[in-house]
Amino acid sequence: MGKILRFACVSIGLMLLTATVSLAQSGSVRGAVVDNETDETVVGASVLLKGTSTGVTTDADGKFTLEGVPVGSATITISFIGYTSKEVTVTVTADKAVNAGTIRLASEAIGLDEISIVASIGIDRKTPVALSTVRAEAIETKLGNQEFPEILQTTPGVYVNKAGGGYGDSQITIRGFESTNVGVLINGIPVNDMENGTVYWSNWVGLANAAGTVQVQRGLGASKVAIPSVGGTINVISKASAAQRGGSIFYGVGNNNYQKQTLALNTGLSEKGFALSLSLGQTKGDGYADGTQFSGYEYYVNIAKKFNTQHEITFTALGAQQRHGQRQNRSLISTIQDNKRGIRYNPDWGYKNGEVVWAEDNFYTKPLFSLNHYWTINETTELSTVAYASFGTGGGGGTTGETALFNSQRTDGAIDFDAIMDLNEAAGAAGSRAILRASRNDHKWYGVLSTLNKQVSSNLNVLGGLDFRYYYGEHFTELTDLLNGQHYLDKTNKNNPMSYAKEGDKILYNNDNVVLWEGAFIQGEYSMDKLTTFVTLQGSNTSYKRKDYFNYLDTDPNQETPYYNFFGWGAKGGANYNLTDNHNVFANIGYFERAPFVDAVFRNFRNDVNKDAEPEKITSFELGYGYRSGILTANANVYYTRWADKFFAQNVAPAVPGSPALTANILGVNAVHKGVEIDLKATPTSNLTLNGMLSIGDWRWQNNLTDVPVFNDQQVQVATVNLYIKDTHVGGSAQTTAALGARYELFNDFNLAFDYTYFANNYAYYDALTRSNESYSGKDPWKMPDFGLVDLNATYKFAISEGVNGTLSGNVYNLFDTDNIKNANDGSNSDWNTALVYYGFGRTWSLGLKINF
């Protein structure tokens, strides 16, 4: 026994001595990893000592320090998803840190560099804007069965709610501005609706499969197209064709029978310079709220052709064909609490012959096709041009006729369509008393966006661009289900005043809108040492024309209007100064006038032209500070946005019965959105990442308006309008949000993460025009209860065989099943008793497996 103990002691001593000598004969390598084209830091890149398992990942600033590297010549391998791996050889000296410098990774995708440069709206520590970036890996592992905008809800100033909870019905605001005032771009192409500026996320449910990077820029920013980005800009840059052959399959499941499967293939770059990436997917489920079943088919195609060092063409197609049930109507809190279905209660669905039928639904397909040409004219000049087309078809379902029947004929909260069918059948030749219809919006949209980039000198870069768009929209109501009636009597068409409509016929309204857009911009960027500045001037002309097939006889020359033109312009400028390698400050200011939307121009759902519609005037400025180190990245900014002449138009009954209604353009209503935003990311150890944000806003109406005169065509005053909203909070978005998250690597390639999000000072939405009585003066809308939600995420990456690996990811959202109201319309008493609300989801979950090959 004694010999054994002595042998063990000697052995341990030798091992300790060997280890000590080994440590003494090692050093370290440090450096930073950036994108070869954009200079953006690459966070999370793998840095590995070749031939060993010794490695680290880059921190929030793209920096790394690799310890324990043997002295002498050493080779490190740097790799990251979407980039070509790179090897760097250094000479290591004992007990010293060798600086490998800045290591630039080139994209392994064909067309990605060009798209990123053209479409990007900002570069960290260079562009003077408040900017956040979400990358593909986070989208793939943390989005799960949530909707695409929800991946952004931990971004300062951003508020996302599921609205009624239908598939794709989510709503997003930035700094209190709704989607009509948030510019949304896909690869630099604007996708806000040409008529009213809204974004319908159900049209883009396939973005989760296609997105490579999502940029969220808050405020007016430095976007290169003239878009209505009062609150900010969301820019989705899609994945491009990979240079290496391969692909992936994905299968996911979740609560309420959620299922998703996706197949992606990459051909790699051929000898002739071609590359193709293809992604196909299907998503379906029953939905969290009752009667919100959904099904969607998503597709994404990217084809790239590299002709030579000067010319490259990229073709992209993406879209989704989807249909889903909706919870269109909000309910009283008491109604929800008293119903046995609780927060899942939905008044907009029921049963017909034992099958689920939707009283409200949405069905739409809107593919987006784009052809990009990149031309490197010379070393200092580049021209990028994209021609795009989008064809939308579909609409939203609803009810018509004696709509009260849909409320009175219920069983356990669901609509009894069979009972309504019996009533319709009994009506006989009189026709259906209540029917189902669809409000259709079929449109064609074409555009060309061309940008010239000229490097005038080593410090000065000038960009100029043209933006042309054409939109033709057809709007009509389609009779979709007579519910067992013989026909439906519709008297709305003057050309056929006694229409006995059948299924598939047009009823209620039928009109077309044409929108033309001609825009131009010029932007100068000046960089010198630590200073970067930009100035942008932009202008656009919007033209509207309307044709009404129901309210005017075919022989009436007023059936079609001429074009009405509205000019808008804007100017923006800003500067960023890097005080040191760690600290930077920035400021920007902007002003622009936005042309009115189509509903402001054509009133009363007729060709009644509001020639006096005024542009809205927005002024905004922002100050910010940033800190970057190997451990901590932090940003803080304050903003102030003043919205002058916020457009309101109120219809006033005519003095002479039968005459067209009058329109009161209520000018002079102003709102101010101001606040402070802070976000940070820390990596105290190589396996722990912490992140957090705080956003405190104060968004209020500035003034009342009283005795606003309304004039008739003879300029005789016939009425007055009042508005009492001074100092009341703007509704529809939480004015205080906060988030705290952590990601911890328990062991190699297995990560656990949690995110806590907090929402406060969330006021119900209200129509300012309804506050015409002085009793509303200074009275806020109902404030929803504050609440916080916790989400959990687990991700495990593993190797299956050589060249084949997998990623298993699971998520639990709202872990503690917290009741939450994220969306409400104000009631008559501005309290919880009269507010109409949507409850947010309770606890939900998802699980997904992705195999890469």
C-alpha cells in the first residue's frame, strides 16, 4: 500500500510539474473579426486553434483572446455561419499576447455583399442613428411559433402585440408610431401599402425562412429611399445563394397542433458563376384563440449570376399563400372573464354542418419578385438597380345583412350558422337575411429603384437615387356564402340597383385606385479619422386617381377622377464621432413633409375629392452615446419628434339633404413623442452573455382645437368642429418597456437562455375625433395593467456525421402563464368596464429540429 501511495504522489507531482512547464511555454492570441465589406463586427464567430479543441467566440465587439496557445508558429481558424472560413498564422511568444489584428471574413454567399451594401440602413459606430440588428441564428432558434415581428420585441422603442391572435395579424409600433409611420423594407425595397402605408404581416409570413439579417433603425435615420419612417425603419435583408453546396431540413411542433416543415437547398457556385438557393415550407395549426386555425405555404428563391468582376445579377422571389381565421372584434373584459373559454374566447367563428366556419378570416398571397443588377463601373463608382413586381390577391372575410343574427344565434359562445341557414331558407324569394362576404384587395405593384454610389475622395462618398412606383388596386366586396339563401338583394350598385346577387358576385362597393410615385434622393457621407457625417435630401410626388363602378353610372363623367398630385420632401443630417476606441457620440436631425394617404384625398368612399388635404410635417432630433469594449456594449439615446398638422378629416352632414357630405380638414393638431432609450450587452465570461434594455417614452397630444369652421362649396360656414385632446397620452403602444436576458453555455454547444420583458404605461387606442365634448379635456384613455413576461430558450448543436450537423431548439413563452392585455380600444368611460380588449396569449411552447448537410 505504501509503495502505491508513493507512486501516486510521484505521478501527481510529475503531472503538476509538466503542466507548470507547459503553461510557462504558452501564450495568447488576440484580435477582432469584422465583415469584409461593411466593417460590421462579427459577434459569436468561432476562433479555434487548428488541430485542437481549444477555442473561443468573439464578443459583442467582435474581439477575442485565445489563451493557452503553444509557443512558436500557430494557426487559428475563424469561422461563422454565412462567411467563408479563414486561417491566420501567427508566432506565439511565451507569456505574451500576440495581436492578430483585424481579421476580415468574406461572405460565402453570392449577392449578399451587394444587397447588404445597397439595402443597409446603418453600420454600427459609423452611421449616426439608433440601430439594432437581429441575425439569422436568433431568428431560427428563438422565434419558434411566434410571428416574425415578435423577434424584435426586446429592441428599445419597439412594441409588438398579437392583436386578435390570428396567424400574421401582429402589430408593431416604434416610439409610439404605428405601422403607417414605420418604413418596412425587404432588401431595400419598400413594402408599405401604397394607399395607406400599413404593413400586413400576414402577407410576409415566410420572412422567418428568408431573413438573414433584420435591422431596426429608430427615428428618421439615414435610409436611402423616401419612405414614411417617422418612427423608424425595419429592414429585412434576405439570405443569399451560398457559395458551398448544401442544404437543410427543419421540422417544428408547438402548442395547439402547430407544425412547421421547411426544406432548403443550395447548389453552390458553379464554374460558370451561377448559384441557386431555394427554400420551401409549410406552416399550419389550430391557433391559440378559438377559431383561428391557419395554413400557409412559404417559398423563397435566390438565383445569382456572377459574370465578371464588374457585373452581377441576382433574382429573388419570396412570398406565402396563407389563410387563417381571425379574432377581429375585441370584447369587454367582463365578457371574457365570464366565458368558459376565458382569454381564448373569440366571437367571430362557429359551426356549419358540424364544420368550423369563420365569420372573420383572412386569405392572401402576395409574392415579391426582384431583379438586381450590380455594376462596378470603376474603382470609385458603383451602380445598383433593382426592378421589382408584386401581385396581391385575396382579402378579409366578414358578415353582411342582419349582422345582429350572428350575435343572437350562439351556442356556448360560438355562432350557430345552422340556425342562420334555417332563417335564410325560410325567407325564400326575399333572399338571405345574413351572409358571409370578403372585402377584396387585388393589386399590381411595379417599381424601379436605382442608386449610384460615387467615392469622390478617400473621405467623401456621394449617393444618388431614383425611386419609381406604380400601383393599381381593385377594391370590391365578394359574396362568398349565401348561407342557404336563394340570393342576396343588394341595392348599392347604381348601374344595377336591384341586384339579386349570387355567390361570387360583387356587392356593396367596387372601385379602383391608381397610385403613382416618383421619388429622388441624394446623400453625402463624409468620413475623416473618427468623424462620420451624412446629409440627405429627398423629394417625392404622389399621384392618386379613383374610379367608382357602383356610386356612379357608367355614363357619368365623374365615375373616374383625374390624377391629383401631392408633393413631399425631406432633409436629414447627422454625425458620429468616435471619442476613443471605446466611446462614441452621435446626433441627427431631420424634417420632412409627408403627402396625405388616399383616404384623406377621396372622402366618404366616393370620388369626393378633398383638394385641401395638407401634408403632415415632422421634425425630429436625436442625441446618442455608445460604449464598446471586450466585455460590454452599451448605447443610450434621447429623442424628440414633433408631428405638426397631424391629419384629421371629419365628415359633416350637408345643410341640404341629399347633397354630398362636407369634409372638415382639421389642421393644427400637434403631437410630441419624446423619450430615452438604453440597451446593453455584456459578456463577463466566455460562456455567459447578458443583455438588457430600457425605453421610457412620453407621447402626448399638444393642443386642443375649438370652433374649427366648416365651409360649403360657396365658402359659407355651415358648421364648427371641436377637439379636446391636449396633454392626453397617445394610445396604442406601451410607453415604457424594459427587457433583461441571459444566455449561458452549460457545456459545449448547449445553451440556455431566458428573456424577461416588461410593459407599462400602455394606454388604450382612441379616435381623437370622438373627443368633441369639453368633458374630455385633459382626460387620458384607459391605462392597461402593467405586466412582465418570461420566455425560456434552449439550443443544442451536435454533429451527426462528417458534413452533417443538427440544431435542436426549444422555447417556452410566457412561462408563468401571466394574464396580459397588450391591445385595447378605449371605452365610453375610459375605464376597464367599458374598454374593448384583446388578451395576449398564455403559456405557449415550440420545439424544432434543423439538420444541415
